[in-house]
Amino acid sequence: MRGLIMHTPRTNRLLPGLVALAALTLSLSLDAKPAPAAVAAADPNETCLMCHADPAAKSEGGKSIAVDAKVFAGSVHGQMQLKCTDCHSDVSAEKLPHAPKLKPANCATCHEEPVKEYLSTAHAKARAGGNMVAATCTDCHGKHDIQKSTEPASRTNLANREATCGACHGNDAVVKKANLPGGNIVAQYHDSIHGKKTNGKTADAAKAPTCTGCHGSHRILGKSDAKSRVNRENIAGMCGSCHQQVFSRFTASMHGQMRQAGNSAAPTCVDCHSAHRIQQHNTPQWQVDVINECGNCHGGLLTTYRDTYHGQVTKLGFTRVATCNSCHGAHEVLPASNPRSAISPENRVNTCRSCHPGANANFAAYKPHGNPRDRQGEPLLYYTRLFMVWLLIGVFSFFGLHTLLWLLRSLKEVREHRAGRGGH
Ligand code: HEC
Ligand code: HEC
Ligand code: HEC
Ligand code: HEC
Ligand code: HEC
Ligand code: HEC
Ligand code: HEC
Ligand code: HEC
Ligand code: HEC
Ligand code: HEC
Ligand code: HEC
């Protein structure tokens, strides 16, 4: 036996374990009738740890097979006095040495529901499709160090979830290697209003969503899956579960009504706010940016708005003047024909008055989207613009010609004057 051990460095490291195991087996076999109490008292985990507690223990392939007994004892499973073989169910402390390749640890015997839920997730499907980077139980919970989510050190504690998902969705190398959809999402999320709230130690921290607040913990589905919380059809309801007032206003708006009627051209929350870069609404930069989001769908109206004083000024980044939502509302958008609309004939003067205190019906008749190039729709504006343009051309032509003739005449006079002087 000595020779065998000396030959392989692996067994060399396991020497103390093997010796102890041999001693144990020997003592049991020598004692023909072991006291049943004595055998039961021997913790089978100790048997496993004889080899596995060695921090340097490695498998044939060079992979660490070390298990930190202290860490395991402090884990939720150690505290519940689980046996190693409860999870490694194809090993037995009575039949050693065990086979070199074992089946993956089995969680289902005790956690049937989470295992069932996991099987339908985007991660399980990606693994089934061969993408072995996708998260499994151990990526989110750990192996021998699993803690309850309520423990501050747990990977699934609210404060640590960004980092737990971020091991893949926030790691540029993994994002690239596994071609993760959406790119580095943690980088986008971290500075969003939700990220700031959850990362800051504010009273709102627990109320604002981290990754799982919107995606769920065990039911994470791809966004194209109709049952996903982040499927386009379900987004408003998902955000609305926390933002109830906004949700009910949005549902009553033209955009919300169209969505309920199944019109996919209408916007939902993320079209204006984004999903992972959401900013506080009064951030000047966002107030200017959202104009372009409206413009993505209302291109023509963005153009006409840009022609106006309001549009010219916001283009420069100033937000004191009216942006789209100053006149239309954000979640209350309704056509002018609806009496509740902020731009209906009944409400228009008041809408302008919020910034132009002296506004009257006459002032409000000004067209914020007047299109001077539209002869059919805006004949007055069209001909006024045409007149102004020709007036400008006329004035420039007349005075241009006038200046030219004046110049020629002046040159002639200068030349005559010089000639006259030279003659004398
Ligand atoms: C005599 C020493 C020894 C004892 C005792 C022992 N193991 Fe191992 N175990 C090993 C070695 C060596 C390997 C590496 C096998 C290889 O080369 O891949 C290993 C590997 C493993 C692995 C990883 C298997 C894989 O597929 O990667 C698990 C899990 C494991 N042991 C669990 C246990 C459990 C549970 C017990 C107690 C019931 C136990 N072992 C007792 C020596 C031991
Ligand atoms: C709560 C379940 C659970 C318990 C209890 C448990 N393990 Fe594990 N163990 C795992 C998981 C999960 C892995 C990761 C590999 C896999 O999925 O099989 C693992 C992996 C291992 C490995 C392979 C090396 C590694 O770190 O990947 C060894 C060796 C091992 N366990 C030994 C033990 C020993 C010894 C005990 C008892 C002290 C024990 N395990 C208790 C779940 C458990
Ligand atoms: C993508 C990450 C992720 C994966 C993969 C994952 N979990 Fe979880 N799990 C979580 C989070 C986050 C929580 C905390 C949920 C909470 O507190 O709201 C949790 C909670 C739990 C709980 C306690 C609450 C409950 O539902 O009973 C158990 C048990 C659990 N997970 C087991 C598993 C098992 C078993 C697997 C593998 C089949 C698994 N988890 C896969 C993230 C994950
Ligand atoms: C032999 C049964 C058993 C097996 C197998 C088992 N667990 Fe557990 N697990 C428990 C018990 C018991 C608790 C403590 C439950 C409690 O106190 O609510 C627990 C707790 C947990 C928790 C903490 C739940 C919480 O409340 O936050 C997680 C996470 C967890 N287990 C994950 C796993 C994973 C992952 C596996 C597979 C690698 C696994 N368990 C295998 C019995 C088991
Ligand atoms: C405020 C809610 C919310 C939070 C918080 C959130 N997400 Fe998302 N996530 C969404 C929505 C909604 C979508 C779908 C976006 C769409 O349809 O364009 C999405 C899409 C995704 C996608 C798919 C991207 C794509 O383009 O296909 C991934 C991956 C993802 N999220 C991961 C994460 C991770 C990781 C975190 C935490 C760092 C996180 N999410 C935080 C709401 C959220
Ligand atoms: C170990 C790496 C890893 C971890 C940890 C991880 N993911 Fe993933 N995630 C992936 C991979 C890989 C995919 C599959 C991409 C694909 O379908 O090609 C994926 C897919 C997703 C998708 C589906 C995107 C879509 O719409 O198709 C979402 C959402 C997601 N993850 C969210 C999360 C959240 C939330 C967490 C944390 C609770 C998390 N992930 C933790 C690797 C990981
Ligand atoms: C058409 C674009 C658009 C859509 C769709 C939209 N929002 Fe907004 N949202 C805005 C604008 C613009 C503001 C800023 C309003 C302001 O400055 O008064 C805003 C402000 C907010 C605010 C902060 C102010 C407040 O009233 O509480 C929240 C929260 C919010 N939105 C959530 C949502 C949610 C949830 C949805 C989906 C149900 C949604 N938004 C849909 C454009 C939109
Ligand atoms: C788990 C609850 C929760 C979910 C889900 C959620 N939010 Fe929030 N959201 C919050 C909290 C808490 C804050 C910070 C406190 C506040 O300002 O209301 C916040 C802040 C915001 C703000 C800034 C508010 C302001 O005053 O300017 C916007 C905009 C916003 N969320 C939009 C969304 C959108 C869009 C979604 C869905 C994609 C969403 N939220 C999903 C809880 C949530
Ligand atoms: C100064 C107030 C004001 C601003 C700023 C404004 N609008 Fe309007 N909008 C109106 C009024 C008033 C109407 C009613 C029609 C009219 O008189 O031109 C209208 C009409 C509309 C209509 C309906 C047009 C139709 O053909 O039925 C849309 C869509 C619209 N606006 C989108 C936008 C968008 C997008 C922006 C920002 C790029 C914007 N509005 C900026 C006041 C404004
Ligand atoms: C994802 C595309 C999309 C986005 C983003 C969007 N809208 Fe709309 N909106 C629509 C569609 C589709 C309609 C239906 C009528 C139409 O086609 O003009 C509509 C209708 C309207 C109407 C009523 C038009 C009428 O007929 O009188 C107004 C006003 C309006 N939107 C303003 C806005 C404002 C302001 C924003 C930005 C805060 C915005 N929209 C963002 C798609 C969008
Ligand atoms: C969010 C505030 C806000 C709203 C709402 C608003 N405006 Fe303005 N508007 C301004 C500011 C600021 C200026 C810059 C000139 C000034 O200080 O009076 C301006 C300038 C103008 C100008 C050109 C300069 C002038 O005073 O003659 C016109 C015309 C105008 N607005 C019309 C309207 C009309 C019509 C409405 C209602 C449909 C409206 N505005 C709603 C803020 C607003």
C-alpha cells in the first residue's frame, strides 16, 4: 500500500484521510459486534471530510475537491444538519472509495418547487440549448456556503443581487463570450434611479427594484416569451405594480387605450423611460432626451416643433420652455378632440397659462405645430411664409444691386479724381 501511495501525488495528499479511513474500517471489522450507539454517533460527514477537508485536495483532472468544513457548518444546510449524501445522493459513507465521477448534486428532493420553476426559465432553456454559461442553482446560491436570503452575506440578499446577476450580466468578458442579450446591463442599471435607490442606504432601498424586482427570482423568462414579466404586453402592468397612480393615468390615455386594444405601435413605459437606464423625471438631460423618444414615433410633429421657439430653445438643452409633455402631459396624452385633453379647446388656454400667465384665447390659437410648408393644411401660414421669403429675396436683390451700382460709380469717381490731379 505504501508503494502505491508514494507513486501518485494525488493519493499522497489524501494520505492522512486514507490512513484514518483504513483505521476506521479496521476498528469496525476487528470489533465483530460493534456497539450500535458508537456507529450511529460517528458523523458520516466526518468520513467524507477525512479526504475533502484538505484545502489542497484535487481531483485527477486537477480541479479542487476541497470542502471547507467550517463554511459548510455555517451554511443553512450545515445548520440543518444535512448529510453530504443528502445532496450527493450517489455516494455512501459506507461504500468507499466512491466512483471518481458523480452525478450533479440533487436539490429536488427537498426543494421541488424551485427546481420545477427553474426548468422553464431562460437560463435553463439556454443550458438545454448548449449555452453552459447560463445560470444554474449554484451560480445564484453557491454550493456549500448557501445562506438564507435574509442573511446580509447571502448572494440572494437584496443588497447583493446586482452583483450576483452581474457576475455574468455585468462582466464584459462573459457578456462577449456568451453573447448575452442587451450587453452589460449592470453598467446601465447601476446609475439609474432604481440602481441609485437600491445601492444607496435609503429608506426606499427595499422598495425600488433590483434585477429580480422586475424579472422575478425563479421565473426569469426571455422577453419574447408571452408569459415573461418583461414581455412588451406585460411591462406596463409590471411597472404599474409599484407605480400604481402612473399606471392608472397611463391606462386612460390614448397610448394606454391603444395598447389595451392590442395595437403594438403604441408606446409602453420603456419606450419613453428605457428599461435599465431610467432617470428621475426632473433630470434636465432626460427632459430633453424624451423629446426624441416622442419623435421616434411622431417624426413629423418633432420637425414642426423644432421650427418653433420652444423647439429651438430645447434643442440647445434648455428645459424652461415647453417640451412635448408640457402641453400634452406625459401619461395623460389624449387627442385634442377629447375634452379631457390638455390641448382641447376647453383646456388649451390653461395649459399655456401654466407658463404664459397672461395667455388668452387669442394667444393660445398660436399653432405649436404650424407647418409653413403645408399649403393645403395651413394656407395662411404657407402664404405668409412665401410672402416673407420673397420679400427677403426682393429686399436683398434690390439693395444688392443698388450697392453694386453705387460701388461702380464710386470707383469711377475715384479714378476721374486721380486722373484730374495727375493732369495738374
Ligand atoms: C478516500 C478519500 C475520499 C473519501 C473518504 C471521500 N472522497 Fe469524495 N473524492 C475523492 C477523490 C480522490 C475525488 C476526486 C475523483 C476524481 O479524480 O475525479 C473525490 C471527488 C468527489 C466529488 C466530486 C465528484 C465529481 O464528479 O467531480 C464529490 C461530490 C465527492 N467526492 C463527495 C464525497 C462524499 C459526499 C463523501 C462522503 C460520503 C466522499 N466524497 C468521501 C476522495 C474521497
Ligand atoms: C446542499 C447540498 C450539498 C451538500 C449538503 C453538500 N454538497 Fe458538495 N456540492 C454541492 C454542489 C451543488 C456542488 C457543485 C457540483 C455539483 O453540482 O455537483 C458540490 C460539489 C462538491 C464537490 C466537488 C468539488 C466542488 O467544490 O465543486 C465535493 C468534493 C463535495 N461537494 C463534497 C461535499 C462534502 C464532503 C459534503 C459534506 C461535508 C458536501 N459536499 C455537502 C452541494 C452539496
Ligand atoms: C438566477 C438566479 C437564481 C437561480 C438560477 C436559482 N435561484 Fe433560488 N433564489 C434566487 C433568489 C434571488 C432567491 C430569493 C427570492 C426572494 O427572497 O424573494 C431565491 C430563493 C430560493 C429559495 C428560498 C425561497 C423559496 O423559493 O423556497 C430556495 C429554496 C431556492 N432559491 C432554491 C433554488 C434551487 C434549488 C435552484 C436550482 C434549481 C435555484 N434556487 C436557482 C435566485 C436564483
Ligand atoms: C435534504 C434536503 C435538502 C437538500 C437536498 C437541499 N436543501 Fe436547501 N434547504 C434545506 C433545508 C431544510 C433548508 C432550511 C429551510 C428553512 O429553514 O426554511 C434549506 C434552505 C435552503 C436555502 C435558503 C432558503 C431561504 O429561506 O432563503 C436555499 C437557497 C437552498 N436551501 C438551496 C438549495 C440548493 C441550491 C440545493 C441543491 C444544491 C439544496 N438547497 C439542497 C434542505 C435541503
Ligand atoms: C425596472 C425594471 C427592470 C430592472 C430593475 C431590470 N430589468 Fe432587465 N429588463 C426589463 C425590461 C422591461 C426588459 C425588456 C426590455 C425591452 O423589451 O426592450 C428587460 C430586459 C432584460 C434583458 C434582455 C435584454 C435584451 O435586450 O434582450 C436582460 C438580460 C435583463 N433585462 C437583465 C437584467 C439584469 C441583470 C438586471 C439587474 C442588473 C435587470 N435586468 C434589471 C426590466 C428591468
Ligand atoms: C452564470 C451566468 C449568469 C448569471 C449569474 C445570471 N445570468 Fe441571466 N443569462 C445568462 C445567460 C448565458 C443567458 C442566456 C442568453 C441567451 O439566451 O443566449 C441569460 C439570460 C437571461 C435573461 C433572458 C434575456 C432574454 O430576454 O432573452 C434574463 C432576463 C436574465 N438572464 C436575467 C438574469 C438575472 C435577473 C440574474 C440574477 C438574478 C441573472 N440573469 C443571472 C447568464 C447568467
Ligand atoms: C409617452 C411617453 C411615456 C410613457 C409611455 C410613460 N411615461 Fe412615465 N413619464 C414620461 C414623462 C415625459 C415624464 C415626466 C413628466 C413630467 O416632467 O412632469 C414621466 C414621468 C414618470 C414618473 C415620475 C413622475 C410621476 O408622475 O410620478 C414615473 C414614476 C413614471 N413616469 C413611470 C411610468 C410608468 C410606470 C409607465 C408605464 C405604465 C410610464 N411612465 C409610461 C413619459 C412617459
Ligand atoms: C418593485 C417596485 C418597482 C418596480 C417594479 C418599478 N419601480 Fe420605478 N421606482 C420604484 C421606487 C421605489 C422608485 C424611487 C422612489 C420614487 O421616486 O418613486 C422608483 C422610481 C422610478 C422613476 C423616477 C421617479 C421620479 O420621481 O422621477 C421612474 C421614472 C420609474 N421608477 C419608472 C419605472 C418603470 C418604467 C418601471 C418598469 C420598467 C419601474 N419603474 C418599475 C419602484 C419600482
Ligand atoms: C406649446 C405646446 C405644444 C408643444 C410643446 C407640443 N405640442 Fe403637440 N400639439 C399641441 C397642440 C395645441 C395640438 C393640437 C393641434 C394643433 O393645433 O396643431 C398638438 C397636436 C399634437 C399631435 C396630434 C396631431 C394630429 O395630427 O392630430 C401630436 C401627435 C403631437 N401634438 C405631438 C407632439 C410632440 C411629439 C411634441 C414634441 C416634439 C409636441 N407635440 C409638442 C401643443 C403642443
Ligand atoms: C412607440 C411609439 C410612440 C411614442 C414613443 C409616443 N407615441 Fe404618441 N402616439 C403613438 C401612436 C401610434 C398614436 C396614435 C395616433 C397616431 O398615430 O398619431 C399616438 C398618439 C398620440 C397623441 C394623440 C394624437 C391625436 O390623434 O390627436 C398625442 C398628442 C401623442 N401621441 C403625443 C405623444 C408624446 C407627447 C410622446 C412623448 C412623451 C409620445 N406621443 C410618444 C405612438 C407613440
Ligand atoms: C413649460 C412652460 C411653457 C408652456 C406650457 C408653454 N410655453 Fe410658450 N414659451 C415658454 C417660454 C419659457 C418661452 C420663451 C419666451 C418667454 O419667456 O416668454 C416661450 C415662448 C413662446 C412663444 C414665442 C415667444 C413669445 O412669447 O411670443 C410663443 C408664441 C409661445 N411660447 C406659445 C405658447 C402656446 C400657444 C402655449 C400653449 C399651447 C405655450 N406656449 C405653452 C414656455 C412655455
